Amino acid sequence: MAQYPNLVEDVNELRRLFDEEYPDRYTYIPITDELLARFIYTKKTPQRALEPLSNYIDFFAEMDLRSVDIHELIEKLTFISVPINDYSRTKDGHPIMYCRVDGYQPSKIGIQTLRAIFLLSIETLQLNVEDQSGGVSFVTDCAGIGWSNWEPSVEKIMTEAFTNAIPVRLKSMIMYNINWLFKIIFKIVKPWLPKKIQNRVCFSHS
């Protein structure tokens, strides 16, 4: 690929760095050339890709997808969607990941299932190199947000995964239909966000 003329060399170097830094590590998932290339696409250099790759492996291990019922997962993919065609993109071509807060009920969807839904959605975005490196716009409809459907531990996990583990760039985060409760919640969440991510968040009341 013209945009990544040294891709093969960078992938080999990232593998060498990983083996050197974590010689006896159980990785839970196969460390394929394709996986390593994903991190080169988004982080540009093997040195910058090493830590996110390690975090990504930890993210998988902590989730333990073997305990997730795939049929339950599919049934509950109703409150989050990923781009599947050109209508799910911004004017400048970035994919849009859409989420409805009122569709998430912790009492009905466990944290493990929610993590799996998040990971499945992100994995879909990784199928396209341009989407990985160009970035995704995350749009959230906050109507119906309340204490009953907000889980701070999940918010923290997902924020950390998106900022320094998942090999997909966050182009923008648009929150609309916000209310007074959301403003309180965002004050709690904001310290977890790196400054560059904070600058990409925008709000709308409608």
C-alpha cells in the first residue's frame, strides 16, 4: 500500500519488539501479521504501536468472550449500530457509530455482554484500513439517560479501550439530546479522557 510503504518491515519490527518486551506472555488471541498491521495503520510506527497492542490483548483477556452467549449478544445489538453502507458516514467519509442510551439497561444486559457488543462493533470498523486510520465519529443519543442505565465502570473501561487499546482512531464524539443529568455524568467521566479526546467531544440539546 502506497500509504504504508514499509508495512512489512514495520510489522516485523513490532513483532520483534513485542516478543522482546513480553517473551513469555500468554496472549489469549493469535498475534497475526494482520493484527499487527492494524496497529501500524493507526499508530504509524512500531514503537508507538507496542503499548496499545499490549492493552488490546489485555482487553480481550479481561472480557473472556468464551463466557458470552452469542445468541444473547445478537438479540441485544439493538441499541448500538456500526456503519454498513455509505449512508452511515459523515460528509467527509468517516464512518458513524451510533448508540442509543435508552436502549441499554444494566439489569438486562450484563457488563460482560456489553463489552462483547462494544468489541464486536469495533471489530467491524477494523475491516477497512481507511476507516481505521481516518477515524470514526461516535454519535450518541442521550435521551432517556438516567442513573438506572449508567454504569461508571463500563464507561471507564470503554473510554480506556478506545483511547489506548482499540486500533481505530476516534475522529469525533457527538452527544445530543443531553439533559442536566448527562452534564453531571460527563463531569465524572471527563477526567478519564485524554485532552485530545476532550477536544473532540461536542454537545447538542436536540
